[in-house]
Amino acid sequence: MRKTILGLACLLLAAWVLLQGNFGIPVIHINVWPLLVIMGFVYFSAESFYSGNIPLGFIFAIIAFIIANSTYDLLPNISASAVSFAGILACIGVNFLVKPSKKWKLRHFSKHFSGEEIGGEGIVFGSGTRYVNKDNFSYDELTCSFGSAKVYFDNAKIAGDSATFKVEVAFGNATLFVPSSWQVVSKVACAFGGVSQVRDTSEKEKTLYLEGSVAFGHLKVIYI
């Protein structure tokens, strides 16, 4: 539904850009191209907030506001550094109020920075590795912001015919090591990023569906 609304909004804006000044349609007196970039960041910010990823939502929102402020002079007396610092404080405040049971801890940050195993909170400013060893694997997820992550599925056993892995990558890289007997189907939305995997035409026993988004980063699938 959200993608449908965004798609219709882009089509309406495209028609406005082409037909402005004709048929009584008013002329747009603003720079349109930065506006499209801003709309993209606003969409990913809303998507992140909706999925409960508050830090990533604030990151996208800060970037959108900085671009809008520098292009359209919304608040000319506020610097980009002030916006970033205010966004960090707001993120910490909301994190305390909304998710008191998942507060950031220094030991989590140091663990990620040292590159040890990734916990349920994901990667933020660091690197790490996760091993999915579930005997009845059906769903798992990973968040990687400003860092790099590796996920190994070689000891996982899919319950049924398929499983789903949701990944949210922003300004980082994630690599998935998948058994060669699995088929990987990507449904990941990309913005200034991409997903790559080596084609394997051999017959597969199970299917792994990838969902989520990649923004300013890269997701790679390697068969083992």
C-alpha cells in the first residue's frame, strides 16, 4: 500500500513537471531534482520508523532535512552540524521513551566495533558476524547501519519449502553465505545501493526470500 501511494505521487509529480504552464496547471518555481531526492529519504525514514528501526529512521530524516535546508533555505540560521546533533539527541530520547527494554549499552557498541558475533540489536557503527543455526528456520532479520555484517546460513535448516530473511542496510555492506542447495529470491528495495548474487541454475531444495531495503550500501549473496 505504501509503495502504491509513493508510486502514484511520483507519477503525479512527473505529470506536473511536464505539463506545468499548460491547461491551467501552475508552474513549479522550485528546484525539482533535489525535491525528488528528499522525497526518497523521507519515504525510507517513514518506512524505518514504521518497522521500528528508530536510529535508521532518524538518519534518513536528518539527511532529508539537511538537503532541504541547504537547497531551499527553510531555516537558514541552522547549520547541518546542529541538525545532526539535535537528531542524535532526539533519537536517544525517543529510544528511551518508546523502547525502554532495548536501550543502547556501551558493551553492545564495543562488541560490534570489535567484530564479534552480532546480537539481536544488529550492527551500528561497526562490524560483526551472525551464525543462523536454527533447525526450524522460517524467519530472521538483520539491521546494518554504518558498518559491515556477515551472516552464515550453512547450519540452518528451513522448515517447509521456504524461509524469509529481512535485511535493512544503510551506509554499509552485508554479505550472506547461503547453502548451494537453496534458491535465493530477492525482494529487497534499493536506493543508491544494490544486491548482487551469482546465478546458479542447478535444482534447488529450498527457497530463501530476501526482504527489506538497501540504501547507500550493498548486499551480496554468496553460495557455499
